[in-house]
Amino acid sequence: MLAAAIIAILVTMALALVRGFRGPTEYDRMLAANSFGTKTVLLIALGGHALSWHSHLDVALLYAMVNFVGTIAVMRFFEYCCSDEDTVRREDAR
């Protein structure tokens, strides 16, 4: 049962990679990267449990926090740096 769960997570990670590479917008790509990170947390937790690794939940939680902060940082970058309104304002000012 545990092996089936790990295989299912690996399949969904592959699908997230496909969406990440083929996503039409930056937001789709970022959502795919965030989904990939979430699946990685699940994979760490399941793999740690399967291998009887005692600190697997600590590592999974730490990775989840880093994934969340990284996602917020990249989305803020897209919001402030690459918005279409800023481009329109700059063109109107010229």
C-alpha cells in the first residue's frame, strides 16, 4: 500500500513537471512548481516512514516552510516587477 502511494505521488509529480514546462503563463508555471514542492513534502514523509527514519516529519515540515516562503517571494516578484500595468504606465509617460 505504501509503495502504491509513493508511485501515485511520483506520477502526480511528473504531471506537475509537464504543466510547469508547458504552462501558458508564469502563474501556471509557479502553481506547478508549488504543487511539485507539496508532492515532494508528501514523498519525504512517506519515504521516511517506509525507511523508519525518525526525523522525516521534521525535514518534511522544514521543506514545506521553505516551499511556501519561496512561492510567496516569486509571486511578489511577478506582481511588482512584471505586471502589465507598469509597462502601460511607462509607455504612456514617454
